[in-house]
Amino acid sequence: MTIPFSNRAGVRARDFRVIHRDPLWLRAGLIGIAFAYLAILVFLPLLLVLAAALAKGVATYWAAVTDPAAVDAIKLTLLVSSSSVCLNLLFGVAAAWAITKFQFRGKGLLITLIDLPFSVSPVVSGLIFVLLFGAQGWFGPWLQAHNIQIIFAWPSILLATTFVTFPFVARELIPLMQAQGSDQEQAAITLGASGWQTFRLVTLPNIRWGLIYALVLCNARAMGEFGAVSVVSGHVRGQTNTLPLHIETLYNEYAGTAAFSAASLLVLFAFVTLGMKMLVQRHLSRDARTQDFSTGTFRSLE
């Protein structure tokens, strides 16, 4: 909610909030329902995963997470997630810049295509790459003739992961850059700054926390991707198994403790991501307050 605020000299900025006079029983009930829902569907399963991982002792847990197949899965997961984040960083910033700073035909189509991975099943997206780069796909014969392997190798995992995660950066930056407008960039260009200088010294500082927030979400989604990667990877242990696929393989082999031990690593990554997300949200809220006070308005984000 936006409340007009006169930011005159000598007047201290205060946090104006709308106080809801709802009954105490209603507030307590809604809060209780929310926490109960999270406890049953989120916190309890995570605790059960950790308990199952440590059920046979720390030594068994350590042996499971340091197994060569598990280590290879962790390395591949980190490689694919970091690479897809870098690719989505380039695409997301470029797409957001083009959509918010320029008028061109096909802008609506571009925005729609950015949302495509949200509406397509990850399994379908994996099948798309099989149809393109598989042995019987459009480019399959040419790739085989040049001894290039994409499907059932790490390039296909990177392509599938990048496809399902590329909306995150652009979708976070587009509304942020639209709200900021282009006045500062135009002023910098008028003063003689080049395009790169304008982006580096004006645009990037304004979007830095939103960009970091988008990259955190993109990385979390990339590390946990299963459907598309499962289709294109081939489940080759030690070569094309990411951590989620490694967990599935162990579970199907009835190695429950090892599967839960590997799953606990994803839980750990989730908590690290959650902590980073909370930190970035705090900075985003602080920047939003500063910007709104400078323009004479205050927007409550908490």
C-alpha cells in the first residue's frame, strides 16, 4: 500500500502502517493454520529426511555422502547449476533491458515465450531436446557424423536445466526495471556516458539486489531439477547422474539410508538458499523504502 508522505526538512520519516482491528481469535486462528500447514507439509518431512539419514549413525551417513558416485553427482549438480545460472544471467538481463528500455514489434511475444517453461511440463521439455538432438532427432545424424554427443551427456543436462530456469531472472528484473523507469539512464547518456558505462554505473547498482534474488531462486530451481534432466541424462552413474537422479537410483535399489543421506544434502542446500533469500529480501525492502521516501511516498513491504 502506498501512502503519501511529505518528506520535509526536519521531519523524521516514520513507518506508517494500516492497523487492522480484526478479532484476536481470527488472527490467532489464521496464524495457527498457516504454521500448522507449514509444519505438516514442510518442516516435518524435512526433519524425517534428516532423521532417516542419521538413523544408522554418523559413520554410515558420511560413507554415503562421500561415496564416489555421490561425489560425482554433487560435482555435476554444482557444475550444471552454476553454468545455467550464468547463462540465465546473460539472457535475463538482456531480455529485461530490451523489454523495459525499447519499443519493438514482438515485445508481447517475447514476454509470452519467457513464461513458456512455467506452462510446459519439465518432462515435455526434456523430450523436446531428445527430438532435437537424439539419434533420431533433427540434428542427430549430423551430430553423430561429427562425433558430438549431447543427449545422455552433460550438455543435454545443461540445456534442459537452463530451459526450465531461464524465466526466473527476466521475470524478476522486468517489473523492477519498469518501476525504476529510464530517467537516470537518459540523464547519464545526456552527460556523455556510453551504453556500457550507463549500464555499469547506473542500471546495475539499481537492480543489484533484485538480480541477486533472481539468481538465488534460479540456482535453487536448477539444483533440484529432476523431470527434464531425467529424460535427457540416461542415468549413467558417475557420469550423468545429478544429485536428484542419484537419490532416485539409490531409492530404487532399496538403499534407503544412502538415499536419505544424499537427500539431506539437498535439504542443506535449501536452507542455505533460504538464508540467502531472506538476506536479499531485507536489502530489497530497505532499498524500496529509500527510493519511496526520496519520491515522497512510502511503501510498506513488511
